[in-house]
Amino acid sequence: MERAGKNMKRKIAVLTLSAMLFALSGPVDAQQTGKVFRIGFLDPSNASGSAVLVDAFRQELRKLGWVEGKNISIEYRFAEQKLERLPELAADLVRLKVDLIVVRATPSALAAKAATTTIPIVLASSADPVGAGLVASLARPGGNVTGNASLASELNTKRLEILKDAVTKLARVGLLRGSTTSVGTDLQLKELRPAALALNLKLEEIDTQFDAKGLESAFQTAKQKQVNAIMTITGPRFFAERKRIVQLAAKHRLPAIYPQKEFVDEGGLMSYGGDNDDLYGRAAVYVDKILNHRIAMNLPTRTLAFVLSFAFAVTCNAADWIMPCPAQLSTSQMPAGELPEGWSGIARTQSSISEAKPGASTTEATPPVAISVFDGPPSEMADLVPDNPNARIVQWTFKKPRTGDIYIVCNYADTRIGLARKAPAEVTSCALSVTSPGVICK
């Protein structure tokens, strides 16, 4: 994953290919025929925002023997955040007589399905293909659509639960949603609204335009509505703007949970959702099967990685200070290489904590797995016991006046080496969720 946190795996249903469209035939290696197959790729967002996903898809294709310019060509069509362009772009791919169309998200899939009933369509990811009317069922989809179901609608409930665990006294959640409606958004809202009521949370739905001005306006609206935290509808348009969204959440001091780990890679606090490397890798496998005519009547349901990611961020509202733990640490009895700015290395033994200066020798990099709080430098070993260590939300309260500084220590997996950093003087308390280990200090 991957920033630290506890791996959580859930099944994500993967659709089976429809026998109604594809006749079962013996294995034929299309890569040996000399034909260059043409693949369409239809995406509602933009090329820069989707680059990491396209790269995962292409890398898996190369592993399977499909190389652009050699035996495949890919026709990319991006709607540039304008859903109304998708039907035109889908029709263009059909006119080009592509051999199959890979689609990202439900709006693209609906546009492609409306444009053709004969060209195979592979879902790289779709929130709820059954609910959207793309397939008859996950086990027997029918028609010309197959691929991955990310179950984003159902996962929003879990995201709300994690957010409530992680943010103390959470009462009001700002939900960023597109200003134009879509089937995918409606399906997610159908799950989110009752989930919020069940958790006794007020869900403030905020219409959002997908540009710098529109996103800034959405966060200002969130602050006006006095929300305690932020989440977004799952979709490619928010994904494409993930860096700006994470920056705005930090600017407005709003804890947030996101649907993909790539938000955490940009500095976001935490995410819960499907692993895009698995999803887009699996899409490439379906492409390989279709192009090679290795289509089984009943492909088994696949289990894809499903991850919970955390930035292990310490957020001090009083000082407007956000401190994420470095995402990984290479060690060999000492930190390896240059440490991130503001951090110092420490080495633990059973009886002492001492400074650990960086060196050159390394083992495999490991992620952070826990956070400790110290009253004074960690070398004094005055680690603080939480006020309520057995509660789901663990909290430390610092008595005034304090004689020393508060230090946050990031502890890493499979090593006694850690990283320490001093918290601002204004910090009066910290809270840690046991089920979702991020720390928020005030």
C-alpha cells in the first residue's frame, strides 16, 4: 500500500465474460498472427490525472506480451472533465473499428455501451455495474460488457465509519460531489445518505466544479457550513484533481478520507478503497484474453486487493501544522540515506532510546506502523500513557503548564529505528483511532 496502516482486504467482484457475445474457441495466440490490434481507451477525466492508472494498465499489457507500436495500438480519448463529451468520443472509437474498448468509470461505460453492442467493452473500474444497468448480474453479465466492479457505492459507508472513528466529536461531514448528476453519483448518494443518518452524522452535499476556482469555492462552502471533515464522491474527475484537493484540505485544516491510496500518496490523511494497480492490471488480463480468444464460459470471480492507507499525519489545528510521517524508512541498524527535513532518527533498545544518525547500509524499506507520544526528547524515555488506552479513540491530554516539549515518534515495521519530530508549543491534546491509526493534535 503504500503508506502505513493496517492492510484490510475485501472482495471486489469482477465480472465474467459473456458467452452470448464471445464463442468459446481453442487457445489462439493472436500475438503470433502479425496483426496489430487497436484498443480504445475512454476516460471522463484528463490524461495527466489518469497517467498513473494508464501506466499500470500498459505495464501489465507489456508483461502479457502486448507492446504499443508492435502488436497493439491504443486510441486514447479523454473527456477533459466534461461528461457530455463521452457519447461523441465513444462514437469516434466505434467509427475507428477498434477491436475492444477499455472504459474508466460508469459514465464512460454507459456511453460505450450506447455506441456499440458488438465491440467488447472492458470495465477498468465501475462503482456498481449492475445498479447502473451495464450488466444483468456480476456472475452472468450478458451483452458485450465485462471487467471490474469496484463496489464504490457500498464502500462509502465504511469510509464514513472510519472517518467517525478518526475524528473526535465528528458531527458534520462535507461531501464533494459533481455539479452535474450521473448514474454513478446517484448510486453512491443512495448508499451515503442513509449511512450518514445511521451514524448520526449530518451530510452536507457540496456541488463542485472541477477546476482550481471551483474546488476552492467548494472548500470555502464547506467551511461556511462548519463541517468537521471532508470526503468526496468516488470518481475519475475527483481522482484527476487529487493533488489540489489534498492541498485544499490541508489549507482549510479539514481531515479527509479518500477513495484511493493515490490521494494519500499526494499527502492526504487516509484512504479506503480498491487497489488501482490490481484493478487496471486485471483489466489488462481481460484484454489479453479477448485478443487471444481465450474466453471461458464461466470465468471465476476474482479477489482483488482492497486497502486502507494512512499518511500517519499529525495535525495541530492551533498552529496550522500538519506533520505526516515519511511514507517509508530504509534501515540496517540505522536510518539509511538523508532524512526528511525536520526529522531525527532514533534507535530503541529494551533499556534506552538514543540518536541514530543516517548511514549508507540499507535493507528493504519499511512503512510506519504506530505512533508514540513523548513528554520531552525521546531519549528521556518519558513516553505518555493515553488517558483512555482501551477506548476506540485513544487520547492524550497535556497538562498546563508544560515543562517540556511534546515529541511525536513514528515507529516503523520490522526495525527498532524510528523518526522523531517536535510538536508545536500550542498543542494541548492528541487523539489516535485504534481502528484507523492517524493522530490529530490540537
